[in-house]
Amino acid sequence: MNHIKDGMHMLVVSLTTFVSVYLLVVMTASIEMSFMWRWFLFFVVGGSSAGIASFFYELLSGESVD
């Protein structure tokens, strides 16, 4: 049962990260930005959204995820 929960957790985090990075791509596509800055933003937004998704998943599931 625990493996299913871990799988769901990874799926939720992955989807949230993908959606936020996709939105960032769409929003910054019209903005002139250097290549390095764009990648830096992707890592920051992707990482923080994964952390937020993980935090909310822990709240919703009612138990901590290691």
C-alpha cells in the first residue's frame, strides 16, 4: 500500500512541476530574456512548485512523506 502512496506522491509532484514550468514557458515566451536567465527561472519555479506540491500532498494525505 505504501508503494502506491509513494507513486501517487511522485505523480502529483511531477504534474505540478510540469504545469508550472509549462506556464512559465508560455508567459516568458513573449519576453526577451537571456538563455541563462530562462533556465535559472525554470529551476527556481520548478523546484519551488515541487516543494509546494509535496507539502500539500503531506497535508492532504495526513502523513509525512520522506
